[in-house]
Amino acid sequence: SSRRRHTRFKCDWSSDVCSSDLGVMFAQGQGTRVDFAQAVNWFQKAADLGVSQAMCNLGSLYYQGAGVTRKYDEALRWFNRCATAGNEQGMYNLAVMYRDGTGVNKNVEEAFKWFERAAEEGNPLAMNSLGVMYRMGQGTRADYPAAMEWFQKAARNGVGEAMFNLGVMFERGLGVVANPDEAKRWYARAIDAGYQTP
């Protein structure tokens, strides 16, 4: 049994944190082989005990079909539980599903709401996504200064795509005076950060 194999851990097996940590170990192969089915098992235990990160991890496994049959409705359910528990990663994942219409009817207003909440909680990817929504007028009215603000916050947090987006803003003069030199600087920073244009 899993319990017997892991007796070397000093851990209360009914503990929410212990269950979640074991899920991570199995999902990432830390100290053991990767075993997504075991990861699902341990994340489920921790999620049932109210651990928001375990809910998010469980949603990700359902989204990817890792260790379980891919079920977007289950991913959505777990991301929603995770998000409403205040977890910024769950908020971001939920927003992506609404934005893309994956497992749910596409709803850019709902996506905007969750990106905004995740960004305000400090999620750098959500900051960039929120900037895109402001630039494109998706789920909200177009607002270039707000887009610039969120792109800058995401860029300060190392998001290469946000650096690229700042380059676009400066190149096209969106919310700022057009500045080709500044655009080139941001494009170079995006490349240095590992961003590749799609």
C-alpha cells in the first residue's frame, strides 16, 4: 500500500498538507517514480480536506488527462472550488477555461472577472492576460493605459509575453507615444526571457 511504502515520512496520513505533498511527489516524481494515478488519489484526499492547492492540482490533472480520463467538466469544477477558496492559480485556470470555452461556454466577461481577481492576488500570468483583455476590449471596454499598467506589472514579474506585449504597445503607440526604440528594447527583453512569438 502507499501508506506502507511511505512510512519513512514523518507525516500524519490524515493530514491535509501531507496528502497534498504526497500528491506533488507522485505528480513530479520526487523521491519516487511519476505516478499520476497516485497523485490523483492523494490530491483527492487533500482536496476533500479543503486544501485549495490540491483542488487546483486535481483540476489540472483532469484538464490534462493525467492519471484520470480527461474531463473538462471535472477540471472546471475543481478550478471553481479552488478559485472560490481564494487560490490565485485556480482563479487563473478558471479564467482560461472561460476565455477559451474549454469545458464551458465561452464567456469573456467571466474570464475577465477571474483574470482580474487572480491578477490582484499577484498571479503574473493573469496580469498579462488581463492586459490583453484591456488591449483587445474583451470582457471589458478597451483601455490602453490599463493594458500598459498590467503588462508592466507582469513584465516586472518576469513574464516574457508581457514584455513582448509592451513592445507591441510602444511600436503601435497604444496608450503611449509610439517609440520604436523602446519597442525594440521590450522585444529584446522578451527574447531574453525565453518568449517565442506564436
